Amino acid sequence: MNRDRLMKISERWFRLLLHLYPADFRDEMGDALVEAYRDRARDALTRHGVFRLAGVWLTALADSLRSGPGE
């Protein structure tokens, strides 16, 4: 799978996780969070490859499950 496709899948994954946060939080902070996540995912993929990107995905899941409902 090529790098661009992985990044598109990665961003879709994170946008899905944003639904764990309340709508008002998503409206206010969503774009900034997606941008920060995209930078983090791109860096992980570029420097360390697919396995590190998978780690970023899992970390995002854990953070969203922990923080989303609390917002």
C-alpha cells in the first residue's frame, strides 16, 4: 500500500475517532486536532514505517476513549 493511501486511511480513522467527542468540542477543536494528528502520522510513517503508524492509530484510539467522553 502506498504512502498517500495510508495517510488517507489514517485521516479517515482519526475523523471517525473524533465522533467519540461531543459535537461542540469537534466543531471548535476538530480541525486543529486532525491537523496535529496528520502531522504526527506522517512523521511516524516517514521515519519509522507502517508499524509505527499503527502505533499512532492505537494511541489515538486509546486517547479518544479516555478523553472523548470526558469532554
